[in-house]
Amino acid sequence: MDDSKHQELERYEPDTALTRLVRIPVRIVVLVLVLPVRMVWDLLAAGWHAADRSLLRPLGRGLAWLADTLVLTPLSWLFTHVLTPLALAVTWLATALFIWPWIGLWRYVVVPVAKYGVAVPLVWLYGTVLTPLGRGAVWLFTTLVVGPVAGLWRYVLVPAARYGVVVPLVWLYGAVLTPLGRGTAWALDRAWQGTAWVLGGVWKGIAATGSGLGIAVTWLVMTLLVAPASWLYRRVLAPVGREIADAAEVAWRIAGYLSRAVGRGIAWLFRHLIGVPVAWAYRTVCTPLGHFVRDALWAPARRAALEAGRAARGALATARETVRQARRDAWRALVGGTAGARSGEPLGVPARTLGSTTTVPSAAQAPETSLLDEKLVKQG
């Protein structure tokens, strides 16, 4: 048997009379408390699903269509037909104005100048001047400095340090300090052993005196506190808590079944008391009445409104033309006109001023013959 089955069996152990006595009332009380919560939960869940199915999803699709139609499609067209060619043109222009000149300057000016004006002379200077000079300087430094210093270190400082310092210190450590340290350690060890022996004896005496009292106190605590608390937890608290948890789980499932049954009943009543009569009234009353209103009232009224609109527009056009013609006639009557003279009226001789042919409307009409013509007639 695996661990899960063993734990499951241990969970339902022990099944005592107290457990059986508590189980049914606890489950009834928990069911009464949990059922309203479950029904409210199922009602909210059903309302959420209905709102999501009938409101939020169509609204989301409409917003998505609006966003696609009003934002994404214009942006895509703008990006494809305006911004992309503009970016390509700006890129080409920037490349032609900035990048290509710098590339040419680098390739044909900076690199040749750096190569033939700096690198080649420096390589020649390093190979023909600096290298021999450096080798000579190294040889002189080795001969004049390193050699004397090495000889001084090997033949003077090392022997003096070895035979003047190291050898005396080694002899002092082996012949004096080591025996002295060993003797001191032996004395301290003997003193510690004696102290530990004395303290151990004292402690054993104290323990032998107080062991009976400690055993008695331990027995009293285990008998009067630990054993009753363990029995109470194992026989009362654990079964009652386990039954309350099981009752809550069972009550939640039963409340779910009852809530769904109540919801189905309410839906059936709503469908048969409201939905079916409304559908029947819509099919048998509203639809024929709507067709009758559309065909017998709305269509003739619409046609009459269209005809009245056309007649009104024609009357308004005629009135506007009449008013416009009356305004033109009044204007001609006030200031006169070149081609708008009334038919049937005699045309008078236009008046002229002396020495001019300009016609003045307010001047009196002059005769067609001049003074010179009248003199010639009299003399003839």
C-alpha cells in the first residue's frame, strides 16, 4: 500500500460515536450556511457569462473593427505608401550626403595618410634605430647594474643573513624554546585534569541529590497536561475539525447541485412565462401588424412625403426665381439698364453736352442739328 492510501486511511481513523453523532448536524448547518453563498456565486457567474457572451464580446469585436478601420488600416496605408518611401528617401539622402563622403574620406585620405605618413616611418624607425639602441641599452644596464647587484646579493647579503641570523635563530628554537614550551604545556595539562576531576565529582553529587525530584516533576507534567491534551486533540478536536471540513466540502457540492436546479427552474419559468408568450405575440401580432403598418401606412406616407418634398422644393425654386427677377427689375428701374428697356416705350434722343458726345442721363435732350447747320441753311 502506497503512502497516499495509508494517509487516506489514517485520515478517517478513528470513526467513533462522537464522530457519527457530530457528522449529520454539522453537515446540515454547513449546508444552510453555504447554500446562499453558492447560489449568489452561481448567479454572479451566470450573469458574467451572459454579459460576456451578449455584451462584452460584440463590444470587443466592434471596438476591434473600429480600431482596425479607423486606426490600423489608415496607419498601415500611411506607413506603406508615405512613411516607408519617405524613410527610404531620407535614408538614401542621408547616405549620399553623410556616409558616402566619410567613407571616401576614410578610404582615400585618412588611411593612405596614416599608412604612408605615420605607420611606414614608425616601422622603419623602430627597426633601424630604436631596436639597436634598445639592445645596446639593455647590454649596458646588465653589465653596469645587474651584474654588481647580483654579485653583492649572492656573495655578501645571503651568507651574512644565513650565518648571522638564521642559524642562531634555529639553534635557539630547537635547544631552548622547544623544551621550555613542552614543559609549560605538560604543567598546564596536569592542572586542567585535576580541576576537571574536582568539578565532575561535585556535579555528580548534585545530580544524585536532585534526580528523584526531576523524575517526579516530569511524571506529573506528562500525566496531568500532556496526556489529556493529546487525548483531547486526538479524540475530539481532530475528528470535529475533520468532519467540519468534510461537511463544508459536501455542502459546497450539494449547494452547487441545488443552485443549478434552482437556476434551471427559474430559466424554465422565465422561458415559458415570458419568452414563449413574447415570441408568440411577436410572430402572430407584431410581425403582421408591422407589415400592415409598413405597407398600408408607412409606404404611402413616405411616398406622399417625397412628393410633398419635391413640390415644396419646386415651389421654393420658383419663389427664389421670382424674387431674383423682381430684384433685377427693381434695380433696372432705379439705375437704368443698357439692354433692359421696356418694350413699347419711345426711345428719345440722348442728350449731349457741349463739345462732348457723352450722354448724361439727367440732361435735357438736344436737337440732332447743330448751330453751324442752322447758319448754313439760313445763308443758303
